[in-house]
Amino acid sequence: MSSLHQFKPFAARVEDTVDRIGSPLKPYLPVLARFLLVVTFLEDSLRIVSQWDDQLWYLEKHRGMPWGVSHSFLLVNVLTMLVCSVMAMAQKRTNLAVGGLFAVIVSQSIGYGLLFDFAFFIRNLSVMGGLLMLLAEGYAKSRKSYFPGLPNLSETDRSTYLQLGGRVLLVLLFISLMFAGEFTLLRAAVSVVGAVACLGVAVGFKAKWSALFLIMFLSLFNVVMNNWWSLHHTHPQRDYIKYDFFQTLSIMGGFLLLVNLGPGGISVDEKKKY
């Protein structure tokens, strides 16, 4: 117990030092977070346009979409991703932007037949967690009710519940990575530390520090494992790895929003203030 009491002042000094060093970057953090969050949608829209014929062939030959329906499906997805991404970055009608991007995730999961692909499903849930953090940010900055038909919760309450849901969904990607690949001692050690950080994010204990650790881990993981640029442009796995790379960037954007917003009212960190 005495060791724990001795550690707390040291941890507090470290936190104060890092906050002081990082304070010049804080005004730019939300902008970077929102850009990273939507970058997977921007890249996906560019990929669809640049591979238009291939996309049509896949949807019509492998998914059985009629001619014309496949064109409409791709066009609506591209326009929705572009418009909603710009709206999200500009903080304009964030509720509509998030709703549009949610719809894209669901429609593409069904349209491309990936709804029951476990890895794809987990990644999409984590991206949705980031979108919930974006919506929570919008509530935190607005007194206007986005959903007037729902019970009248305060904007603070709405933001708090969205932050809780966002925290839980964001960590799913890391949890799925823990159980993928071969078992090694290094992987086990990283998994244990990562599991502690995930738990910290989920329950809101030292959530900002836990999120920063996961951001650093995902940055390293993304460069090492999802290095699509090292593959030849005709490599059959290049597009899949590239897609994973940008999805991971979007999840990192969600964690950055968590660092900026904090864990919200339903968290250990918030309860410790009282």
C-alpha cells in the first residue's frame, strides 16, 4: 500500500509534465483526430472511383446485383462518403454525417457479402466506436437536440453515453489482434500490456494514457503489418492490406478524440474527481 502511495505523486508529476509539453499541440488534436477518423472513407471512395469497372464486375458477377443497381450502389456510397466526411471534418451537421457513414458501413457489409466476416466485422465495430466519439464531441459542443423524438436527455447525458459506447467499441480491434497470429513470448507480453490498456479505456481508468498507448501500438503495428506500399500494384492482397491500413488510421482517430474529450461521466476517472 505504501508503495502505491509513493507511486501516485510520481505518476501525477509525469502527467503534468506530459500535459505541459503537449499543450501547444492540443488545439490541433481535434482536427487531426477528425481527419484520421474519416480517412478510410475518403480512401475507399477514391478506390471505388479508380477501380469502377472492377467494382461493377465483382458486384454483378459475384454478388448478383443487376446492372444499374450496382452503378447506383457504388455512386450513392461514394457520394455519401465524400459529403459526410467533409461534413464531419468541418463539424457541420455532425449527426447527419455520422448517420451517413454508419449507413455506408452497413450497406457495404451487406453489398460485398462481408457481414459475417469476423475480422471485417470487428474492424467496422471499432470504426463505429470512433464515429460515436465524433457524435459525442458534437453533443458536447451543441445544446440542440439531434433526435427530438427521443426522451429528453440533456446534451451532457447523451455525450456521456455515446462516449461510453465509443470507448467499448474502440478497443475491439486491439482485442481481436491479441488472438490473431502465432503465439510468442513477445506477443504474449504485448497482449498483456495491451489488455490492461484496453480495460483502462473501457472502464475509463487513466483512459487518456491508455488511449495514447494504444495509439502508439497501432501506429507501429500499422507500419509493420499493413505496409501495402511495399507490395507490387498487381499483388492480390494489396487492396485488402491497404484497406486495413486506412481503417486502423480511422480507429486511431477515434482514440485521439478520446484523448481530447476525455472518457466522459461514466468512467472511473470522472468518479475519482468527486
